[in-house]
Amino acid sequence: MKIKLLFVMFAMLALTAFSVAQDGAKSALEGSMVDAVGLPGQGWTSLGNLSPIEHNNFYTQSYFEQSAAVFSTYSGSISVTPFVGVGLVLDTKGYDWNNKILPRAGLKANKYFRKGVVSIGTAYSYEDRFKTFTSRGLTLFVQDWFGWQPAAEKSMPMLRRIMSRVTMVSSEASRVRCGVSTSPETMRRATSAAS
């Protein structure tokens, strides 16, 4: 069990070490061959009492993946990426299906959309359920991720409007202090903004 835990920790550290190079792939038509390789990665964790059936059973699910985009269309909307990944599930009650490690290595084709991605791929996968059995073999998969209307879409325009008003008032006030503008309306706005 200690060796498996050390393996999991090593795999997680190795996968996150590549996070400095998370740019997407460039088209093969621009730059050198080295420029065309991006190193996109992903990771997620879910933690808590996530099932109403398994009362008082807290578990964590994590997945980390590191890819190397070796091909991309000129627009970047389609890419081909070999990858390595590791999934880990642990729980407090010790259920067999909730205590396992799932490393895998494979190849996938990705189609990017404005708000998501669809991937089709294959991988050589290994599953070790710590208490019962292990298995390995070729897996095929289709996966997708889509999101919509991030908070930044709503909050950023509002913030820009507020900041533009603050900038306008402060520049107006500084012009008045420097004697650039002396119209009564400008003086009134600048003094009311300053107080």
C-alpha cells in the first residue's frame, strides 16, 4: 500500500510539474517544429459526501492529465494529443469501488468549440482496486466538456463602466487643478467628485 501511495504522489507531482507549458498547439504552418508542440494539461478534484446512498462516507476523486499537442489545424480548432493521465479515488468507508488508482496513456483527437471541447481517443489503461483486483487493457472513449456564461462575462463589462467613470472624473478633476479648464460646469463636476 505504501508503494502504491508513493506512486500516486509521484505521478501527481510529475503531471503538475509540466503546468508551466500550458499553451495550446500552434499550427504546423507557423514557426519551427518545436513551436508546434504545446503541452496542455488538466486536473480536477471532487471532495466530500457526494452520494445520498453512501451516508457519512467522504471520498475524493482526482484526475490529472498531461498532453503534448503534436498536430493542430491552422485555426487551432482541431488537435491530436498523446497523453498520460492518472485518476485516484479514495473513501473513508473502504468500499472497493471507491478505492482505486487508474493510470493510463493514449492518444486522442480534440475538437474545440467556443465554449467547450469534444475528444475521441484510445488509451492503454490500468485499474488497481486496492482491496480486490487489478486489470489492464485497451480502452476507447468519447468525452466532452462544455461551460456557459462565466461570471467574467457579466462582471467585467460592469467593472469597465465603473472604471471608465472613475477615470473620467479623476482626469476632469486634475485638469481643473492644473487650470486647464475653468468652465463653471467642469468646476462643479470636479469639486463634487473630489468631495
